[in-house]
Amino acid sequence: MMICGQPLKGKAIMQFEEEKAMECGNLSSSLQKLYIWEKKLLKEVKVLLFQISSFALNVWWSQFLALLGLTLLVA
């Protein structure tokens, strides 16, 4: 367990506690909060990019098949 970025004595496993870091407000806790936020943002961006690319591919295939006179079967 960590309090304000400092590990307690005798603890081998350091576990970040967001509430404790928010109370402290030092540089290491600010960086930790920023890291957590960026990690969450990256995950959200990856999901959105996957959705956009999937939609764009579907549109492309629909247009391509329409040129051939075929239709896209949607399950």
C-alpha cells in the first residue's frame, strides 16, 4: 500500500491508492493520475478506431459489391 507515493515500511507489493494520492497532491500522484487517465483514453480511442474502420470497410464493400451488381448480406 502507498500513501502519497511513498511505500509503507515492510510492504513488498506497492499498490496505488487513488484516494490517498488525491489527498496528497504531490508530483508523483499527479503523474500517476495522468498515467491512469491516458491509459483509459488510449483504450477508448482504440475502440473508436476499430468501430470507424469496421464501418468504413463495410461501406467500401457495399459500394464495391454494388458496382458488381451484388448485395452485401448482413447477418
